[in-house]
Amino acid sequence: MNKNNSFFQNNCLIINKLCIFTCVFLLCFNIIFARTYSYDKKYIDIVEDINNPISKENEKIIRDTILAIAKGLLDEGYSYNESTIVTHPITKEEKKFLMDCSGFIAAVYWASNIVVFDKQALVADGGVRTMHKTLSKYNKIYKEETPGIGDIIMFDRTTSNNRDLSHAGLVIGVDENKTVSYIHSTVSKGLMIGYMNLEYTNDRLGKNNELINSTLKRGGGASAYASNLFNSFGTVLSLP
């Protein structure tokens, strides 16, 4: 079932302002890989010859854009793998996405004018592996650092004990205790918020009884926590 994206309709002014900033400042961002990995070939010519990093201030604008669009899709309540039409906030172009974990990220990035990977829904190796391979090629994968809003976190063994890079989410916040909150698509509940804390890998709850590590697969106790299934995160921007 397709849904109308009421978030984009009701909050058009806010998103438009954020995305206009994003469009402008991405022109000055060093995204050489956009030439190869892109949903929209028309953007490739724009960024092809530009090789200047953007400022920290402008990166925040881009991260805020990603956050707003991601939360808007979350509010729509999509079920797992649901097919939906997303309307671009600026161009009003429409594209169809499947709301699995990588399809959700693809939709958010496309609506934010960020070109990262090509044909994620069609590659035989899976969308998460495609994202990881693309970002690895340009040294944009990290394991020890702390991710920021809009970054992509990737997990192993969520569907099988033998399968790496099986799941991904989009970071929407990091609190003072370094608990990462992220939006991801799950088979049972569709789009939802999850949590991960890499400093307390075997704890599900924090000192105030708040959730700090979501369970990403059935059974296994602490081994099923997001913290213990974490592979890495990737970013198209600089580290926070």
C-alpha cells in the first residue's frame, strides 16, 4: 500500500529551507564517488568538478536535513519492506522505495540530495553490503569513533550467525552517555527507533533504567544486543 507523505506536505516550508541549504552546500562537498554511485545522474555533473570540503556549520545543516526527513518517514509508520512513493521536498520528483533497512536509508539520502550508492535495491549482495563497500572504497568506514546524526550504522549476524553486514540504521542522536539512537526497519514493527551503547555492551538498560541496547534478533541474551552485533558506521561527512 502506498501512502501520501503527509509529513512533507504539512512541513514543506521547514524541509524546503533545510534542503535548499543542503543543495547549495553539497556542491562544495568532496563527493568524488557521486560520479559512480548515484540515484540521480543529473546531480553528477553538478558535483563532478568540485573538490572543496564544506564547513562544520554547513555540515550541521546537512545533518539537520537528514534528521528531519528521517523522522518524517518514521512518523508515517511504514511496515517492513512496504513499497511507498517519496516526494522530493525541492524538485517534487517522486520515487518508489521499499522500506527495508537499506531502502529507508536510500529514501532519506535521496530526499536530502546525497548521492552515495547505486541501485541499492537491485544488487545481489544486498543493500547494506553495497553501502559498506561504497563507503569503504573512499575510507569513510569507522569502528572506534562515535557516529553523528545522519551516519549509517551497520550490524552483523542479525538474520544468520554466519552473515555479516545484514542490517543497518540511520543515526538520529547520541546522548551524554554515548547511547546512540537510530531509526531502522524491522520485520516485526517496520520503522522504529533503536538504541546502542558501545561502552556498556552487555547491558540492556542504563543506570536510570533507560534502554541503551536494543535487541536485534531473537534469543541469545546479550549477544543479540545491538552493541554486540555492531560492525561499523559510515558517513558521507566528516567525523563529528
